[in-house]
Amino acid sequence: MRIRLILGIWACKAGIMISRLLGKGGTSMPGKLAFAICPAILSLLSAQVKKDIIVVCGTNGKTTTNNLLAAFIRSCGHKVVCNDKGANMIWGVCCAFAEQASLWGKLSADFACLEVDEASAVKVLQHVKPKTMVMTNLFRDQLDRYGDIETTVDFLRRALSLSPDTRLLLNGDDPLVAAFGENTDRECLYMSVDEDTGLGVDDAKDGRFCSFCGAPLRYDYYHYSQLGNFSCTGCSFKRHEPDFKVSEVSLHDGLTFCLEYNEKKEPFAVSYRGFYNVYNIALSYAAALISMGEAPDYQAVLAAYKPQVGRMESFTIGSKDVILNMAKNPAGFNQAIATLLQDSREKDILIAVNDNESDGQDITWLWDVSFESLQNAGVKRLVVSGLRADELMLRLKYAGFAENTQIKCHELQQAVDAAAGGDAPVCYMLANYTAVFPIQKILKETEGQSHGA
């Protein structure tokens, strides 16, 4: 077994190196090769983590939450294994461990922070036994891969059955997530935005019925999608009193809020865009606190943190601000639209939708996106692109944008040039999974050229 482990690590490290020399990510396929050589590689390496393994699951916000968590823990001087590029299936998790291991199979790590895809959680938890699992939210996503939302819930329940001692840190505002804390002996902690922010929008709600009795949920207030202060109209299921309370939320000139826990109240102020980042930051900080038992210098970490590809990523093209955001389901698109509505400037907008395998080939979810809200966004130029540009144009036509007001560009380079070349002071680019990476590459090259690089 020892020889197989060493050979698996060597093969994975070599695969990572070769992939990166070829301009690839090297974050997944080398892990598959390592598994073929040593099927126990992930079990053997993860067992060497000295303190806590933390898994982050959920539809939206996994990458940001997980990477912020790893940054908080590293800021306290700990060594961390983290799949920070977002390779969240079992091969990507394996790559993260193998890359940090020595050539002789030794791993020097205090913590592991692992973003794990919900459908892959069962496979990962067969090998990795996390002390803590963070759940961000559960939304409808990639219908042809996940099916309905109940299928995603079942994936996570099956995964947790393999690790009965794992404690849960739950987004208590999401009834689908909060339901994991019911009827269980495991330790469960909750984080909630404990006030009516006035930001709630009437968008699609996936968890509108009780997970236990099927009755409709009633809301005192909600923030977006099904997230809010809920209670069941037919049984006792309701939002728990949170262990970590968020209050005093403001989206003016960045993002500010307060987080209360253990009779302490910490103020947060960041330049990030998007209300959803309140959940990402609060959950990551709460997970760091309960895992380490000490408070990191969160303001320094947040100031230094660089978002991953397409997480409200900013570029400057000439004198124009360009903001790229990945949105891959109705909840993500609606929050991206809500964020750009907070910007009072006139805007050029690019929307790109692909239907490759990793995007999900069923795009009927476009009809649950509140594109109608863009009528109030001060849109000067609207560009559509991607493999499903025609269907996107039709959806936008029903949202009130006549065909002759839309610019269709099937090639992403042309679409980026058309959107960034408009005369509005800011351009927002919203793209789903396989569109966002080539758009980011184009923007980096264009930004470099505009600055003489």
C-alpha cells in the first residue's frame, strides 16, 4: 500500500506539472490518475490532517466561502490543504491533497478546507471524514444533472450518513438547509441574517413548502429566493434562533454588517458587491471560529482576498469599469441583477449562456430569471452571446427588450468587444460556467493591451 501511495502521489504531481505547462488547470485529471494507481490515496492522506477537516457544500457561494475560510485559518499561522481553484469533485479533492504531500507520502497540514460538489459528496465522504460541514444554500441547478432539488438534498443526506460525527454549520435562513438540523443527534450551529434588510425580491423560491409536512412556509421577511425568516403553517418547523447573527446590513459604498456571536459583536466592512457575500463572509468566519477556537484578523484577510474567476471580478478597459460575474442558475442570476441594480450608473451589459455538459443542457431555468428588472438598470447596450444566444434573445424579448435593441454575437471575443466598446461608464458581464472562463481570458488580454502590457 505504501508503494502504491507514493506512486500515486508522483503520478499526480507529474500530471499537475504537465497540465500547467500545457496551459491547463491541472486540478482534476491528475487526481483520477492517482486514484487508478492507489484507490486509498485520499483516505491515507486525509487521515494525516492534524486538526480539522472542513467541507463546504451548497449550490451557490461554495468557492468564495471555502477560500475565505482557508485564508482565515492561514492567517493564524496554520498549514491548510485547500482546493482553491474550485475543482470540487473527488478528483479535484485528491489533487489538492497530493499536491501538498511530500514525494514519500507524508502530509504536513493542520487543517483541510474542501469545497465539495453536492453530487460528489457521497464519493468524497467515503474517503474523507470531516469534523465540520458548512452548508451555504440549496437552489435548483443543472436540472439534467441534479434533477429536482429533492435529489440534491438526498445526495447530501446520503453523504452525511457516512460521517455521523460531523457537526453542521448551517445557513439558517434557507429552510432546505436548516432541515438538516432537525431530528439529528449531531451538533448543529446556525447562521442567519437576523433582520429585514428590505432587499428581498420576488424571485423563484425552491423551498417554498415544508420539508416535513409539505405545508406552505410563511415568511416574516425574506432576503432572496427562499432565504429569510420562515415558519411552517402546518407544523413546528421554523427558522432556528441563530448562533451567529448578522445585523446592520448596508450595501451602500461596498458591504457592511455586524456579526454577533458569544455576546461579541464584530463589524465587517468590505468593498465586495452583492448581498449574497454577507452569507459567504459570515459562514466562513463562523466556521473558522468554531474550528480553531480563535479569532483571525478578519479585516486584513478580507482586504487581501482576491475573488476567484467571475466572482464580481473587476477589470479596467481604457477608462471603463468592467465587472464579470458567473451566474449559473436562477438564484445566481437574480442576485447578480440585484447587485447591478445597486449601481446607479448607465450600463452596457453582456449576457452569455452556454449549454455544455458542465453547464447543464436544460436551460428552461432562464424563464425563472428576473430579466424584467433590467428595464430599471439604465441599460444603454445589451449584448447576448453563447451557444444559446437565440434562446436568450427570446427570453429577453419577453422581458421587454425588443430584438432590434439587442446585439447578438455568437463569438465571445466579438461579444466582449461590443459590450466593452459601448459608451456607458460601466459594463457588467454575466455568464454561466463555461462562458465565464474564456471571457475572463479575453478581458485580461484586453486590459493588458489597453494599459500597454
